[in-house]
Amino acid sequence: MNLLQSPEGSGYPTEYLIARIRGRRLYLVKDWDDILSSPAPTETILPAYYRELVAEYAKEGVWKRVLKEFRWLYFQMNRRLRHTFFPFFVYSEIKTMVLCLRFKTGKETGADIEDILSFSLLSKEVKDVLKRDADLPLILAEFERKFLPPTDKQSGLEDLFSKDGLKGVEEGLTNGFMERIISSKLHPVLKKYFIFLIDIKNIMALCKHVRWAVKTVPVFIHGGSISEPVLMDTVRSGEMSRIVRLVHQLTGISLPESGASEIENILFADLTKYLRVKAIEGSDIGLILDYLWKICVEAENFSILLYGRGIERNVLRRELVI
């Protein structure tokens, strides 16, 4: 499955990369209250490493920065680290693939797809398929044939597109990759990370189902810490209080039912806490994963601030992962 690029060379020693990361993470935002209390426009409070990309790509420049930093890290890594973090980088590229497919449905120009792929770690073979001048079902069929195992649960991308559009394709790719990742041999820190992500996605699927009284049963991802019988019992109950209890069991945080809108941020904050502990413990894998996660959280927060211009800062604060 040649999904990612294969850099030439053996990369740098782990100790060297750790030293570089320790230096780079000093520039990440540590106090979001300072950012929120600043009277300056959002664009002027962006750290320097975002500004050039935001100036060129507008709001999408924030995520260009994420891909750019991921690319730097991936090419710095030695073969052992690339192998260890391969599942992380593959998962992060699902968003890139889906963005390209969205441009296809919108009949955008090839130049836009080139922009999306400019910092991507996807292999040349994958990029060539995504850039093909063909109808989306043909692209999905070719992608599935070349890059997905025949027995993988992700099969049937054309059917998913016919049934649920790109939403179904994105869900199928995400769920399939995550289930395949969680069943593979992972470093313990990465395994716990993906279990966290699966739990978060399953709980948020429950929230949407209950809050909007959706009649169809949510599609849950296998491999999380919450068993399928518990998830299905919660679906049948239709009670937000059951979801609040699940969150308490996972995080130790008690929420009133009225605080259900805060659930996603609480879960992300708990994952942030776990990774911070692993980084402090001195694990090289833990420290690298903590840095990768911090980059994602920082970018998500700045995206919220950019899209929420004009909204009261106190309201925005509740949306940030802090």
C-alpha cells in the first residue's frame, strides 16, 4: 500500500530530532487567554510561521502550516520512526484526499488540487490518481483498486459515493483506515492515541444521533475502549445523560446534561493531557506524538479564531481546546 512518499536516505538520529522538536515547540502558543484578550485583529496575533501561508492561502493557510510541519518531521525521521508513525501520517492525509475529491465534485481547476497537494506526504502514485481528469466514481474505483486491500472494509467507495456522497466516502475511508490501524502492531503510545480518537468519534456520533433524533443507527468504529453493546444501549436509550456518563467514565469529569456541547473539547483536552504526560515521562515516541498533536490543536484553535472573527471572545474561548 504505497500511500506515502519514501524519502531517500536514512534520516537523522532520534536524539537529534528530539533536540530539534524541543526547540521548535518553544514557539507554540502556551497561553490562549493572552491571545483572546489581545485587542489586535486575529491575523496580527498569528505567530510568524502562519502569516505567510495565511496571506497566500487565506484561512486554509493554517492547515498548510500543519502539512508543512508534518512534512518537515517526516523527512527528518529515520526509518524506524517513519515506520512507527506511518499510521499517524496516513490518517492525517485522509483530510487531504477528501479535499481533493471535493474539488472534483465542484469541477474546480487542476491548479487548486495542486495547491492542496503542495505540502502533502501522499505518494506520487496517489497524487496522480487524485489529479486525474476523470469522473469521481472512476477515480474512486482506481484508488480502491491500487491502494486498498481487497478484503479491507473500506471497499465499496463507489457504492458509498452513490449512496451518501462524499460524506459517505470520507466516513468509509476514515473508519476503514482507523480499524485497520488499530488492528495492526502499534507502539503502545500510538495505540492508546488511536483508541482515544476512536472513542471521541464514537461519542460524537452518539451525540449527533441523540441531539438531532436521527432515525438511522450511527456507524461506529471498532477498536475503541467503549464496547459496541454499550454504544448500542446508549443509542436505544436516546438519552444525553447516558452519553454524559460515558464521558465521565473516560475522563473523570462530571458534566450536567446541559453541558453536552462541551463534550468534544473535554475529550480532546483529556487526550492532550495524556500525551503531555507521555512527553514528560521521556518517551521519544511520546514526545514526538505530543508535538504532532500540539501542532494540530494550535491550528484548530487558530482556525476557530479566523472563522469566528466578530464573535465575542468569551464565546470563542469555549470552542477552543485548551
